[in-house]
Amino acid sequence: MQRYSVGLIGYGLGGSIFHAPMIAAVPGLKLARISSRGANRDEVLRAHPGVALDDTPQAMLADPDIRLVVVCTPNASHYALARDALLAGKHVVVDKPFVLSSAEGDELVALARERNLRLSVYQSRRWDGDFMTLRRSVDSGELGEVHTYRAHFDRYSPLVRARWKEEPQPGAGVLWDLGSHLIDQVLVLFGLPLSVTAQLAVQRAGARVEDSFELLLDYGNRKAVMHAGALVCAPGPRYEVHGTLGSFVKYGIDPQEDALKRGARPGDAGWGHDHPANHATITTAKDGGRAVETIPGRYEQYYQGMYAAIADGQAVPVAAGDAVNVVRVIECALRSHRERRTIDFA
């Protein structure tokens, strides 16, 4: 098996928890360089012996051994760093939500195509066990034609933290953060909408960017509603999906994020397995309610797919064009909130 060296730009929560362990889980990938001005050098070297730690990305981009560059930095810097990496001849992964305008996204897609490089966006929650279970139910037709889709990403986090996502700057706020996950999942299931309607709110004391939203994607006879909030002590269903033949209701969130924060890694016993109490219920007119065991979550499959894309020419696990469409929906949502009206998706 050929092994490719990977460079990681950014070693905050995203880089250290969501990217580095997934890269390490793929035998064909080797994390060789990390660029991060704020990282504790000793901690990084203890976690990744032998890695080169750079203050800036320049050495990484100039290193001919680096084949894949992963951009996991504040959202406003994604475009420039991804462009620099592509111009340096590297395959590129960009953390969600890709970039802050669809025009920037289109430009990067064209640049990657022109240079025959792989460009993808890390939408890890396509590999949440609950979403994979829902997707199987929708795709199998057992729910019939879905007419109502509701998804929540609610938490109770009343204190505003000192971090860039909560500062008034481009790309901050919960719509760009959690919204990009929820929107991507809807587009995977149902494709592009006819129109977008959104309401954003600042609900926590001291918050300076939106920390709650309600988003409606209109598909004609189908409506997809997404909600995220930071002041929800008792979350309702994570997914509530109704079709002409049945309903899918799921509580609880995929356990992989909490497991990673505890230090667990792919391959550990029980990795990605949902608690039985959180298994979904499918209810139909024929058989009433029945529990459906959650498919185990597998974030590591994303980087397995990136390896196959580089080594064997397979399609990337998340097409950059898909991520541009997520940005287009966010652009419509921001305009909808600003103008207080429904925006046609074009």
C-alpha cells in the first residue's frame, strides 16, 4: 500500500479532535506536518511523535512529500489557504462549511479541476450513525414518500465562550457552524430545494452572533425544517421524519464526538455504537412502532475515501460542488432573515 504524507493547517478543537485521529486511523495516510501558531508544541509532539510543527503553512506547502493538505482554521481563512494549497499542487480537504461565498467555492472547484487535484469538504456528519440509519430508511422506501422532515441540533450551553465562532466576524455564528451539517444532510437526502426561509436569533445573554436558527427548505409537497439552539435543556427528537407509509423518530446524538473528546479512537471497542435507549422508532400503519438499531457511526470512512480518491482515482467522499450548494443555501438563509421573506433558490 502506498502511503501519503498529510499536512494539517490548524490544530484547535477541530484539527486535534476531528481530523488528526481520523487521519491516523487510515493506514495509507501519515500525518507528517502540522501548522498552528497557537498549539502547545510539547502537547502536539506527544500526541504525534515525529511530526514537523510549523508556525506558518509555507514550509508545508513547499514540502514535495506532502500530498494532501487539510485546512481546519477559522472559516474566513478557508478560501485563501485552500487556494494556496491547490496552487502548490496539493490535494485538499477543507473543514466545513468550505468557504464564505459560493463564488469562492466555484473558483476553487474550477482550480482543482484545472490542475487535476482532489478537493473535498469534511462533512463528517454524513457518517453519524443516526443519519446513516435515517438515510437507509428513506432510500429503502419503507417510509414511502417523505413529506415532512424535521432535524434538530440543540444543546444547553448558556455561557458565551471566548472563541472565534462566537465573535462578530465573517463566518461566525451557529448557522455557518451547525447549520452547514444540517443543510448538507438534507441536500444528501432530497437534493436542491425550491426556496429557503430562515429566522436567526441571538438568545443568550452576552452573545454577539446568532446562536439559534430555524430554517425551512421547500420542496413543494415536501418541507424540511432544521433548528439549532444553545438554550435547550430537554432536547426533543433529533430527527422526526414522516412519509406516506411511515414515520421515523430518533432521539439522542451520535456518540463519536463525545468519545473523541474523551480520548477514544476508531477501532476501540464499541466505537460509534449508539446507546440502545436512543435507537430510532419506525411506525407504520401495518406494524405499529418498532425499534431500529442504529448503524454504528464511522467518521473514519471519510479519510478512507480520501485515500481511495488519491490512490485509485475514485470520487472524493464529499464533492466540493456539494459543499458549494450548502453555502448557497446559507447565502439564501442570510438574505431571507435580512429581508424577512422567502428566497427562491436558483
